[in-house]
Amino acid sequence: MEYKLKHSNKLNMEGPLQNEVTFYQDVNVTVTQSRYVTNSKTYAMRNISSVHIFEIIKNRTLPIIMVIIGFLMLFSESSRILGFILFALGILILVLTKNEFTVRISTNAGEVNSIVSKDRLYVQNIVNALNDAIVYRG
């Protein structure tokens, strides 16, 4: 994956103007050599020791139970319509339930899930940019 590096002049609390290299930027996230900014938090890159993708597996127990009960109800004359509704609803929930992916960063305060998305490629791009920023800092 290629990244376009953008240079910008930003005021830095540690000193005067500094050229800051941007590794990734979109509406919700900015990754530079010195900071990682999300919707609600800013992390100093010097405090991030590692970063990786973490998959949040959604619980599918309830829709599976709905499918089983609905299927069994299909054999009863008096509850066939309710069984079909339960069966169809369970299948629909199973199909629509997607696992989520998060950017998990390790800091001196512990591990944190910073950005959560159903789009693995989006999360992977952020992780790659964070890894590049960590390597760039040295």
C-alpha cells in the first residue's frame, strides 16, 4: 500500500515550527509522525508501543436459537405461521450480523480499541499508517 506523505507546518508544544509528516488522513482519522487523532481522542505516537487489527466477533446465539425453534414450529399445524416468521427473522439476523474490526493500540496505559468498523480494509489502512509512523519515528 502506498501512502502520500504530506508536509505541513504545525505549532508544536515542545518547540517552534516543525515539519509534520502525514501518513494517513480522512474525515475521522489523522496519522502523523507525532500524533494519532481519532474522532474523540489524540494519542502521542511516542506513547504507542504497538498496533494491530483486532476482530470483534459478534454473538450469534440468539438468531441460531430463533432458527432452530422456528424450524421446529414449522411442523406444528397451529404454530406454522409464527414458526416461519421466527425462522425467517433468525436467518435475516444471521445474514446481517457482521463482525467488526478495530485498531487496537498498546500504550503505556494498556490496550485501547480506537476505531471500530465493519470494513477490514479501512482498519488495515489505518494500522499500516500507524506502523509506518512508528517506524518513521524510530
